[in-house]
Amino acid sequence: MTRGGILVICNDSAYFLRHRRPIVGALVAAGHAVTVMTGGPAIPPEAAVGWTAINIPIARFSFDPVADFNLAWRTFRLILSSRPEGLHLITLKPSVVSGLAALAARLVCGRPLRIPITIPGLGRLMSPGSRHRGLKARFARSAVARVIRLLSRRRGVRFSFETDSDRRNWLDGRLIGKDNAFVINGAGVDESLFYPSDESAPGRRLRVLFASRLLGSKGLDAFIDAAHRLSNRGFEFVVAGMVEGHDPDGFFPERLRRDDAILFAGEVSDMPVLLRSVDIVCLPTRYGEGIPRILIEAAACGLPSIASDLDGCREIVKDGVSGVTIPVADARTMADGIEAALLAYQADPGMLRRHGQAARDVFRAGGFSEQTVVDQFVSLLTKD
């Protein structure tokens, strides 16, 4: 029996496939007709098994009147034609633009009944310490805040965050109400794929992994600085991640390939295998994070992490217990922190093992499994 339809809108197809596809799989398995509309590259047909994929240009890094109107119009028309019971809006741009379109569609056809809005992290615009200054940025933040307040007062609209600090930030700003805002721990990790390695290679160089979008704000600049200092002192530095071709903060792959201090792996399709080949994960991010997925994956694999002293990172990395946290600062200062942490692990292999086991314990106790997270989102989309 086919159940009520679900529409999912996300700003980037690659992000959706990495982080949110299991939710759609569970909805399809439960008998729901699911349509997913994303920006970025088109989702290949073989990836959209049992559901419909639609590609649309979405301006991720700025307000674009043409692209934003197109997103709103396509959302409005799609709701009128398919009349979904649930609409899942993921990331800020769909939340604002498609959220307004959904409210307009409700006036016409009474659907969607449920609108869960997922904010994985406050991002560069809405973070409390945002570097976006000036009149244009203030106007953008004010406009977003007004729309979020409007949405939060409508029935069936619920907000999910990855950290309680993000939730409190919007509560304190009176953007949302405490009765329709929840914390769900990240996107979830499949324990059947992410698990610790049974192999150990004592005496070899310690392999340190940066795996994220290739952005300076994600801490890649600090990681490379640390690599230049330590690559000849018993460490191997590996960089894996997506190229953000249109992001002014992005690193060009050619630059990374030419850097002798690092091994550039590019975009990796088998992260579990890569994680089981390294000893430490490093994410010195200065970005407005939720709970970074790479830190959850590392913990599932029993790896300690060196990460920024941010709320989302601290959900996984307990300083001195399951890894090391370093203060958010300029790239050089953060590289100092990375260097000190790595030298401490090199000097004390027992601490490396203890922190790795503690990270695994944090993962198991924290509700970070894929099934736990999927069940919560399915409930938000299908139950009143």
C-alpha cells in the first residue's frame, strides 16, 4: 500500500547523498512515495532507487533573486502537483525559500501537513561569531530571522538541530519556540560499515587524516601548516574531501597534489576503509558546525580526533579523554595546537589507544547510530 507522499529539499546533492539518503530509504521501505529536489550536480539514476530525484540550481553562497525565485516557484508547483503529507527542508537556503513557498501552497491545497526543518549547523551567515559583516550581511541575517520566526509560528513546523547550543542560540534570539525545536545527533553512522580495525602496525609512521570539504574555514589551512612542520618527524598527513569549485574559501586540487607534505586522496568513496588505515582524525574547523560527520565516523572506528573547541565537536571529542580539542583561532595558532597534540600522541602510544577506545564508547553511548537518527526523522515526517 502506498502511503502519503514525502518531498525532501536540500541545497546540495552530494551532501544529501552522504548524510540524508538513509532517511529516504527508510521512508520508501515503509511505503511512502518520496521525491528529492537538490542543488549541485544531478543525482545519478542508480543512486535514486525507489524514489524520484529532481535537480535544480540553488545558490548556496549568496542570495540570488533569479535562482531563489526559481526554487520557490518549483517548490510551490511541486507541492500543488504532488500534495505531499510531509516536507523535509534541509539546510538554511531551502528552509527559508522553500519554507515560504510551502506556506503559500498550504493556503491553496492544505498541504504539506508536516514541515520538519533541519539545520545541520548555523553556517557562515547565522553563526554567532560570523565573519560576514557590513550592511549586506546584516540585512541577510535580518531577513532570514524574519522568515524563520514566521515559519516557527505555523502548525506542523518543527526544527531539528545537531547541537543544543545551536538550538539555544535560536531560542535566545526568539527565532523559534521551545516546543517545536529538537536536537538530533547528526546524520547517523552505520555500525556495520564503520568499525575499528583489527590490525595494528607498531612502529610505523602515525597517519593523520583531514576529511571534509576542502575549505580554509574547515581548518585545512591549519592542517597543512602542521603537516609542513611534522611530515618528516614520523607522521603522514592525508587529505580527503570534496572540491568546492565555486566557494571563494576553497582549495584547488592542483595545489594539494603539488604539496609534498601531504597525500591528497581527493573525494573518497569508501570512507570506512580509509578510516581503518589511519590513526588520528584532525578537524580544526572554524566553520559554524553541527556535529561533524567525520568525527562521528572516526569515533565509530575507534579513532581519537583532534578538533576545534566548538560545541558540535565536543559532542564527540572529550578533551583528554576521546581526543584533544584546540581553541578556535587563526590558522597558525591552530597549527600550534595540532602539532602539540600529535607530538603528545607520538610520545605516548598508550594514550592514543585509550583515547580511541573512549571515542568508541562515546559513539555507542551517544545515540549516533544511523538507525537511531533515521527513526527520529521518519517520525517527524510521518507522525503528528
